Amino acid sequence: MTMNFIEQFAVGAVVGVLMVMAQWAMTDTGWKQVERRVASRLGGRRIPGSGAHREAGRLGDVNHRVLHVEVKNLADKGHKWLWDLVEKNERDAKGPPKKTPVLALKRKGRGKKGNYWVVHDGDIMTLAREIFVAVHTRDAPKPVTEEQEEALKQAKDDLRTYWEKEVMSP
């Protein structure tokens, strides 16, 4: 059976599409999987090919209503200093007493206010809760007596309880 040019072209096109699809399925590794997990965790969607469109629309890697999310799947090599800091912080946080490891990074000499927070995704809500408590007790008078110290501690515990009941419960 011989095929004419159009039939050969059609078969070739189908085979080509199948090969590209198979290659795409095989290359769905590493950073794509990380982007999908991050998007799922934040309630967003991964933007395929977002790096290729970076300049035009300033896309992140995740389509989200409020957050601009850029995902980096970093190897130890180029960013060893960062992983060393993270690992040291995790070791130190084991205690005693055991605490939640949080790494705050500040850009030196850039005049930019604020910190960049490095925290494991399982600990994000703990960090958010403690920032919430700090913000709501920032203007409290500095305790002088043990009674005042205990009252401030109780107020912070009450705020943590509020956070757990009102913010964290569905």
C-alpha cells in the first residue's frame, strides 16, 4: 500500500505531535513538579512557560489572585551559603527548648525596608500567628512588675487562641 504526499504528511504530523507529547510527559520533572506543588499549596495554578513570557506581562510561576509567586528549585551548589544558613537554623531550633526555625534575610545597603522570610511551608502559619501577636501587642506598655509581665503574656496567649479559633478553623 502506497501513501500519497498528503497522507504521508498527516501521518508524520501525528507521529511528531505524539513524540512531542511523550517528551513533554517525560520532562515533567523537577522544577515543574515543584511549581505545581507550590501552586496547589497556595490555591493557585502553575503558569506553563511563564519564564518565556516574563517581560511582557511580568508573570510569576503561579497564577494567584493576590500573590506574585516565583518558584526556584535551587541546587546546593550555587546557593550553598543559603542552605548552610537554613540547616544551621534548623539544628539550632531543635533546642532545648524546641522552636520553629525562621530565617530573616535583609538586603544590606539597599535602603529597602523589611525582611525576606525563609520558613518551611509547614511553619508559615506559626510565623504569621507570631507576627499577628507582635503587631497587636506592639503598643502595649513595657511591663515593669511581674503582674504586668504576666498580663502581657496572657494577652499574647489570648491572641494566639483567637488566631487558632478564628483564623485557622474552617
